[in-house]
Amino acid sequence: MIVVNVYIKTYPESIEAFKNATLENARNSINEPGIARFDFIQQNDDSTNFLLVEVYRDEDSMMAHKQTSHYAKWRQAVENMMFQPRKSVRYNTLFPEDKNW
């Protein structure tokens, strides 16, 4: 399993539009067979900070996600809503070992 944490900071005036676009992307993404989890989280004490926690079954699944129309639509929609470029950090899972999250 590959876990990707995506850190995003938006402009204050873009929060609601960002949430709407990202919820649409998340709802479509979780239906991809290669995605085990797709969490969308907003920071409690700074509502402009968001985190995506994406869990892929393998490298191919991660690459397939980036080819979907919903990802392309999301990327284009939120591009001008971000205060700074998003930052992705990849992790390999150590536990649970089961690939059936």
C-alpha cells in the first residue's frame, strides 16, 4: 500500500468552493478499484488548511488515478484557489499488512 498525504492551503475566500470541488473528486476517487481510502480533512484551528490522505493499493493504481477525468477536473478547478502549491508526501504502510483495508 502507498499512502500519499497532500497538504493544501487555500485562500480564505476560496474555502467553500475548494471544499465542494474536492468533495466531488473524493466521492469519485473512492470508487476507483485501486484506491483503498481517500480522506478529505480540514484543520480545526485554520480552516484554510486541508489534508488529503490517499491510500493506493500499488504504484499502478496511483498513476491510474492521475489519468481520471475527475482528477483532471479537480486539478483545474482548484488551481487558483491555492495560496501556495500543494505538497505531497508519500509513505509505505508498515501496518496493517493486509491489503484489504
